[in-house]
Amino acid sequence: MTGPDATTPAEVPIRALDAAEAEARLAELSDILVDAVAHGASVNFMAGFTHAEGREFWRGQLPGIAGGGKRLLVGDGGGRLVGTVLLFFAHQPNAPHRAEVGKMLVLSSYRRRGLGRRLLAAAEAAALDAGRTLLLLDTETGSAGDTLYRRCGWIAVGGIPDHSFTADGRLAEATVFYKALGPHHRCPAASR
Ligand SMILES: CC(C)(COP(=O)(O)OP(=O)(O)OC[C@H]1O[C@@H](n2cnc3c(N)ncnc32)[C@H](O)[C@@H]1OP(=O)(O)O)[C@@H](O)C(=O)NCCC(=O)NCCS
């Protein structure tokens, strides 16, 4: 489906997707990633990223999701998936409390209406439920994600110059963030 969905971003339910359902919905997951790259997001891929490559990326996540090393949460717009966030649980014996956040994506037509904030809050809650109390990520300095994480109480450790190429081929800085979780560390709802 490519047209607008009846569900507004504020109403989109957020839920975990298991490996079987993720496999069944690889095309929708791929749509979200392709849309993000096409709109300039720095999410590991370069301009021209295709739906086949998007399906391949998500297919590669399935064993980790099935094995419990990763957890995928989605915004489910009913007829289609409209947002994703992945938790990567650290596997090292000395880091059972740690996880990374990645592929924090909202379909471009659903942005700036609170879905990203809700997805991030859901990821934080899922991490905490899994006993993961320290979250890490990095994102392009100055990007929408950079602002979102700061607004949600993440701590910027610092910037790494020339960390990655942007989708259109410029070297850009990334900011490394962390968040220590606790009951008092929930992502606050938007003030409006
Ligand atoms: C980052 C992203 C997930 C945010 O999703 P979203 O649904 O638009 O986010 P929200 O509407 O919940 O925004 C929450 C807050 O984040 C900040 N924010 C979000 N998008 C922003 C933008 N384009 N510019 C500046 N601030 C932004 C704002 O503070 C916003 O609050 P406000 O709307 O009350 O001002 C979305 O822009 C996206 O998918 N971007 C491409 C992928 C990406 O870069 N992901 C992060 C790195 S993995």
C-alpha cells in the first residue's frame, strides 16, 4: 500500500514484531528504510538504496530477532507498518545490562507528530523490561534524530568527525549518546 493510511501518527499502536511476522512483512519494513534513505537519513546506506537491499537488510535481522539478541518494535498503521526501532542486546558476559538502539525510523509522511518520540519511549520500556538499563546509540550530528534523543533525555558524549558518509556522499560527524534507564527516565510526552 502506498497511499495515506486512515490511522494518524498519534493513534498508531506500537508493538513488538516477532521473526515470523517480520519475515511476512519484509516489504513494508523495507519501504520504511528505503523512504528514510531517499529522504537523506544517515542510516548506514547510500542514495539509490533499493527495496531488494532493504528486504535483505531486514532479512539479516531475523535470526537475531528469533534468537532473542534483538528486539524489533514497529508502529503498526493497520494496513502498513509506518515506523521501526531495533534493540540490540549486548551479548558480552560483562555487559548484560547494555543494549544499543538502531533503525529508529518513521515513514516521512508520518513525521513530526510524535510517533518517533513514542517509538523511542517504547524501545526504552522494552529494554528496561529485558533488564537492560544502559542504552547507547550514535546518530548524525544535527539530524532529526540528534534533536529527538536530546529531547528524550539522552546524554551526548561527544562528536566523532567524519564518522560516516551521508546518503548523498558527504563525510559527516556523528554524536554518540547514552541513556541510563530507570522508572524516572521515561521519554516525556510532547508538551503540546
Ligand atoms: C528521527 C525520526 C525517527 C523522528 O520521528 P518523528 O515521528 O518525526 O519524531 P517526533 O514527531 O516524535 O519528534 C519528537 C521531537 O524530536 C525532534 N525532531 C523530530 N524531527 C525533527 C526535525 N526534523 N528537526 C528538528 N527536530 C526534530 C523535535 O524536538 C520533536 O518534538 P516537537 O515536534 O515537539 O518539536 C524521523 O525524523 C526519522 O525517521 N528520520 C530519519 C531516520 C533517522 O535519522 N533516524 C535516527 C537515526 S537512526
